Amino acid sequence: MGRRLLLALLLSAPCCLVQAQEADTLAPAQVFSVQSLPVIKAAEEVSLSRLAVPPSQLADILRRFTGVQVKDYGGAGGLKTINVRSLGSEHVGIFLDGIQVDNAQNMQVDLGRFSTESLGQIQLYNAQKSTRLQTAKAYASGAAVHLQSEWPLLLDSYGGKFSLRGGALGTIAPSLQWDQRLSSRLQLKAAAAFVSTNGRYPYPCFDTTLVRENGDLRSLRLEARLRGQVRGGSWDLHLYTYGSERGFPGPVIRRAQGFPFSAERQSDQDLFVQGGWQQEWTARYATAIKYKYSRNYTHYNTHPELNPMALPYDLHYLQQSAYLSVAQSYILADFWSVDLATDVQFNALDSDAGAFVTPRRTSFYGALATRLAWEKIRTSAQVVYQGSWDIFNTPQAGGWSRENAFRSAWMPAFSIWASPWHWLEVDAYAKSSYRLPSFNDLYYSLIGNAALEPEQALQLGADIRLGTSPGPWHWELRISPYWNSVRQKIVAIPTLSQFRWTMLNIGRVETLGMDVCAQTDFHAGDWTLEMALRYSLQRALDRSTPGSSTYGNQIPYIPLHSGSIYFSAKWKDWELGWDSSFTGSRWSRTANTPDYYLSPWSITDVSLGKLLRLPPLRHRARCPELRLGLTCGNLFNQPYQIVQGYPMPGINLMGNVSFSW
Amino acid sequence: MRKTTLLCLLLAAVCACQKTPVPEPAPADADLSGTTVDLSTVQGLVARKIFVLNEGQMGSNNATLDFLRVSDANYIAGAFKKMNPDAAAGLGDVGNDIVVIGDELWMVVNNSGIVEVLSARDETEVAVIALPTPRSIAFDQQYAYVTSWAGASFSDTKNPKGQVYRIDLKTKQVEGSVEVGYQPEGIALSQGKLYVANSGGISSTLPPSYSYDNTVSIIDAASFQLRQTVEVQVNLAKVFADGSGNVYVTTAGNYWDVHSGLYMLDAAGHVSHISDYVSLAALSGDTLYCLGTEEEYEWTLPSKIWEAWRCTNGQKENIDLALEEQTPYGLCVLGQNALMIGDAGDYFNPGSVALYVDGNKKWSVTAGVCPGHFAIW
């Protein structure tokens, strides 16, 4: 009964939700209660297992969401970051299984490092997700992308998947996944994935056509996850390593003949261990512990021996982070619960770069939240405290310093949701959040500013959702107006290379916007048709210095209009997908002049998938499946640049074969 | 309209013909027009054009060339693109130096690896010379000399020393190079010798020494050989040679405990310290004009107190300047009583160029991103 209710709720929930996940055999024995539902639902949600040919890049999925700008420097190895509602990518928390993926060095999480292969579900929350037992950091971010690992339903004691992707840009990417039930309470999942691409594609370079060079990438990802069940609770452990070696093709600029654009290389070795333990001690009291250790080693070399135009850099960076979160939740009454989450984190950055100050940061996050929830109305209020202590070594000043080292903030938020009738849901929220200056902002030699003020974001928003109940013909409409303001905004824009940033303090930005999403699906016989239209309006204006020449101008890289069209048709085991994205004109500078005007662009990706069910093997319950997919990216071969100077690939064809058993 | 303008110009040219013995047709850029400014209070200005090179932002390919036409006091922005519409890539990435020699305008486009030669008359392209990471330029009668951060041999990947390349003024061909110090910046010719300021700007961030260069390399121009290396102070920036054999060098300091400064070298290579706190300097005849602030390392200070002074034969004399710009980035001396100051603003959006007459601001116009370099024709 509980599960059916959950299913019904999930199906009627977010606008762009596709379908409930597969039933989870290992889910903790949790008493379903209205207290487990988020007050503000996910603005966008995608279940990857539902897609016949899921995009291999996370960025390609997030790109079509409302209110989202993905900055993409092109190619396989190019940096990809997400910005939600003009807040800046530093305000967007990326959470993997509830634990934040962070980067204290520049607070930019590269979406290009995430593979969609091991993910089950992707959700975007404006403001935040607010469910029971989440970490304090999850309460603290301005917007949140939650990535959930996929745990497939195992009908047998083991299962697996081999897939091979390849095609454009000289890409070849085999991966292998193995799922094993170790006992009735213990499941293992191991995966290995290799990607190799030469990153070569033609692009228009001023009045000629060239081929992008030095954009190749090789990466290897190895990971293992363990999930277990204990009486009244569950635990999980995730080991992850990622190694890559890539080139940065550099911006397209005027360059004398005979000199290459770039010979820059970067190699990375990332490692993390994360996990958690969630326990329902009584019907009313539960705790969750989450922990993580991560280590990221980067070697960056400009290779002046290959490129006489290169500045001779050969630098190494080591970033380490340790994190612990303890969350408690107590249900005071059926309609009332209280949550307390406390997180501590330690970050360290070391490098052999000159005048490097080796910063260390200890942060504390405390979140107190309470929730009142009934069937037709839910409301929550919270306050988050964040304090961070920096210590950095300046040899010139004679050792370790704590100058300007303490930063703290209180972040309140309030949200309310109501559903007077089953076809209407309305919610509203107000949230204040805060992001710390990154190590680069503060301590980067000659550019950083150790006295930098943190950024503060205030968000007001509402959602109106209309829709029909699930059935043969179903539609949903979401209208989400919002206003937000970011003060003391620090903007980092990569210049010559993606590794070196220019700090720009735009000061203050006010954004008035609206997201609209309409979706419908239709089922008849062997046919299923789905369609989604999305539109975002963002008026993100510079409000830094009244009287300045840029006051009241649209901030860089934010289009006033953007949108996407998604269409898919399924017939028996065939699936056709059509995905068009539109981005209106933008400027690359706050000076909104013709010199810095960026043309609108639109691209269309088309995919075709076929599922072949093979006869079951002996002693096996599950039928092996063969999936064949073909994706054509940028079907109309539109030349476009998301970031000025970084051309994106034209038409490209990618094939995909996967066999699961 | 355009025809009428041309006709007027033709008439003006014809009228001019009657007065001047050498007939001069109207230059091709005569119908470019921009912002009209006021030069009436500038005394003793003998020039046809004042060129402004806007550096642009590294990696953004947005270096631009502006000029102020003295005859009708018109400030024209983005002249390179207007006069060279076929050059699709524009002027390039990071304009680092600009010098007029004869009727030619030589510009160093650092991150494009290009020395761009234009006609000073109409900004049309004369030659494009490829050179790795060029920084600054100096001339004698026969050659242009360009400092470069790139070593002649790129086998030493760790920290290559820089070079001075020599370009024949007639053929526009590169003819050899001389190795100097680390990341050379400014260069000037004085009495047959080239003085090169070595910065070590990149060396200071590289292991194992993490140190700036502190030397001036002195090259004999005729033999194109390194003659002498003189220690001055860390992180040398620009070099100016007056007509009396004095060579001034500015230093940028180490951004920590050694402040920027101005030093003078005599013909024998003796160094004397003239002043600290030099952010900008520009030579006019035998006098060097400087702009600086004692608060140069106060990174978070919202506004700073700037001081201006000039130096003749090593003698420093304060001048009055009520500077309104907070991010002065380029300096040029006009006539006897005026300064042009480029303001970089936020270093990201287009900056401005202002005129100060007798120490007071007269006007400012919008320029390109980081207006840092001037040349007078």
C-alpha cells in the first residue's frame, strides 16, 4: 500500500518526472510518512534507466532543464559547469548520493568528469532539497543537483552490463559493470570505464575552417560500491578512482602562422571514499551519518618546448578534503518533525606554484530545520550556520597566518506547499544562502585577495503545477516565477587557459525570471509518445555601481530567453528521441555592446534506440538484453559557441551497444 | 552623404594644396568619425594623430586600435577593424606595445605572436611579422628590436631565458636574435646600445628559485651582441632613453615588500635610484612623466591617492594632477600642459581615455579593454 502511494505521488510529482524508479529491494525498512516528502519538489527530474539511449554526458542532460545554463568549453576534455538561475556555479551544489562533490580550489565542479553510466536518477532543486536526514551542506547550497547511483533490481544473484560507445571525435569508450548479491543483506556493484577520444573536429576559425587540435582525452574510472542492510537501517560504501590525461585546445584567437594555439596538457588522479549509515532507531527517531575523504592530484604543463607561445608553466596541485556529517530527525507528532544536521569539513591545497600559500580550511555547518506536514499542506523552516576558519602559510610573512581567516553566516529559509485539489499544487519559498570565497579567489598569487567578502544570495520563488493524474493521456504544466539577488558576486572567467582564472567582482546582480515547463505523454497500444516544452526567461542585471556604464546591463553569458523541446516516440522495442535546445543572444561582457554580442544558437540532437530481448540463459531469471543506439548530435551542423572563443562540435554521430545480463 | 564628405575632403585637400607645396591626398581613413573632443586648451601639440592601443583581455582576442585625429579633434575607436575589414581575426590577442617610426605604426600583439605594421596615415596593414611572445619594441635607423619571452631553443622547458629579435625595417624580415634575461619587457636604444629590462615575471612562480630577474641587459646594436648585464632591482618593467644619454628603467616590485621604483643608468652603466612608487611613465623630449601611489600594494583599498611628477636629468619635480581615474593603465604626454590617461576600469569591460590639461580633467571617451599604450604621429 505504502509503495503504491509513493508511486502515485512520484508520478504526479514534478513536471518533468518521467517515471518512478524501479522498485528497490534493498531499501531500508522505513515507515512511509508524509514527513519523508520534500516540501519543495524537484524542479526537474530524469530517470536514466527509462531512456533508451541516455546521453553519456551529464551536461547534455542538465542543459535542457529550465533555468540552467551549462558553460561548455567544447570537446571531450573541455570544462563543463552549471549555473542555475544566474546565481553562479559556485552556488550550485552537486550531490552524489547525498554527499556534496566540492572543489575548494575554485568551487567549480567539472560536469565532464561525471559519467551517466552509473547513475539512476538526476534531480534539480531550486533553493534546496529538504527531506529528512540530509546533510547540513545540502541545506546550505543555493541550488542543488542530486545524482543518485543506480542499484538495479537483481533477479539473480548476479548481473552485469557491458557497453561500448564510439564514433565522432575519435571516441571509443568501453565500460563494464558487475552487480553481485553477496547475501540477502549485502550487494556489490563494481564498474570500470575507459574513454579515449582525439577531440578533433572541424570548426570555423574566422574566415577559414580548421580542425580543433590538442583536445584529446584518455580517462579510466574504476569504482566499487557496497550496500548493506542492518536491522532498521542501511549503510553504503563507495570507492572511486578516476585518472585522466587531456589536452586543452585553448581559445580561438588570432595566432601567427606556424605557432599552435596550445600544447597544454593536464593529468588528474582523483580518488574518493564515501559512505553513510542510516538508522531508524524508533518509529520517531532516526540518524544518518555520512563521510567522505577525497584526494585530487593535478599536473599541469604548458609544454613551451612544443609551443613557443606558451608561458612556461609546469605545476602540480594536490587537493584533499575530509568530511563528516551527522544528521538526526525526530518526529514529534504525525504532522511535525525536527531535524538537526551538523557537518565538519577540512580542506587542504598544496602546490609547487610560486608564492603559493598552502591554504587549509576547517568548516562547520549546522542546520536546524522543522517541518509541519499534512496531506494538503506542508511547510518547513530552517536556519543554517556556517563558520569557516582558514589558515595559510605565507613564507614572505614568516609563516602561518590567520589574517582575515574567519568567515561565518546565518542562512534562514522558509518554504510552503499546498495542494488544494489533486490537479493543482502551489509552493513558495524564500532562502538566504552564502558561498565562501574559494582558495583561488583568496590566495591565488597576484590575483587573489585574502580579504575577499563572501557572496550572499537571496532567493524568492514560487511554483504552480497543474496536471492530470497518470493515465493514457497525461499532461502537466509548471510555471515558476522567481527573483533573486547575489551580492558581492565574485565572477571567475578562464582566460588564456582553463586553468588560470581572472577574478571579477561584478558586485551585485538581480535576476527576475520565470521557468515554464509543459509536458504531456500519451499511451495507446504499442505506442508511447512524450513531449516536453521548456522555456526560461532570465533578466539578470548588473546592479553593482549606480551610474556606472554597465549598471542595469545583462550580465555576461546569461541569455534573456532560452528553451528546449523534447520529443520521444516509442513503438514496441524501438525508440526515437528528438531534443532541441535554444539559447538566445547574450553578451560576453557586462558592456552590452555589439563588440561583445554573442549570437543565439540552437542545436538538435536525435537518437534512435532498439532493444532486443534475448532468451533467458539456463538457471537465470533475467532475460539478457541487447540495446543498440545511434545518436546524432548537432543534426543541422550549426556552428556555435557557448563560451566566446571556444567553438563547439558540428554534426557528430555516436553509436552505442550495450549488453546486460 | 559619404560622397559629400569625400567631396568636402577633396575640396579641403585642394585648398590645402594651394598653401602647402607638397600635395597630399586625403587619407583613406578621413571619413571615419567617432566622438568629438576638445583639444583647444592643449598648448604646443604638434601631431596629426594620437594612437591608443587597447590591450584587450588575454584569451579574448579583443585588442583594438583607437586614434585621436588632431585636425578635427575626433576620437575614433576600433580603427584597425574599420580600415582592414578583410582581417577577419581582428588585431589579435593582447596588444602590448605601439611605436610610430616614420609613417609606419608598429604594434606588438603579444599572445598572437605578431608584430603588426600599419600605415600611420590610414591604419591599413603593411606587414605581419611572426615572433613568439613579443613584448616591446625599439628602433634604430635600420632595425626594429623586439623583446620576447620565448627562448631561441625551447629544449630548456623549465625556464627559458628571453630573446631580443631584430627585424629589418625595409624587408620586414627577422634577422637573428640575442639571448637576454628572464622574461624581458621594455627596451630602448641609447647612443648605439639597446637597454633591455628583464622581469622574471614567470620565473618568480617557478621552482626551484621562485625569483624575479633584477638585471638590465645591454646590447651593442651595431654588432648585435650582449655587452653587459647590470643589476638594478627586482621585476624590471620599462626602459626610456632621453636624448642626453640617460636611460630610465622602471621596476614593478615584488608585490610584497619591494615596491615599484624608478632608476637611472648613465652611459657607463652606473645605477642611481630616483624614486619609489612608479605605476606609469611616459617620455616627452628629455623629461619623463610618472604616476604612482604609495598605496600600490593596498589591494583592498577602494580608492588610492595618486601622485604625479616629472624627471629631467635625474631631477624629480612634483606636478599637480587631480586624478579622477582609479585604475590608470596608460599615460601619454601631449604638448606642454596636457596628459592623456587610459583607465582600465574593471579590466574586463571597455575602459576610457581621459585628457587632463594643467592637472584637471577635461573629458573622457570610451576606449577598448585596457587602454594601455599610446603613440604620437
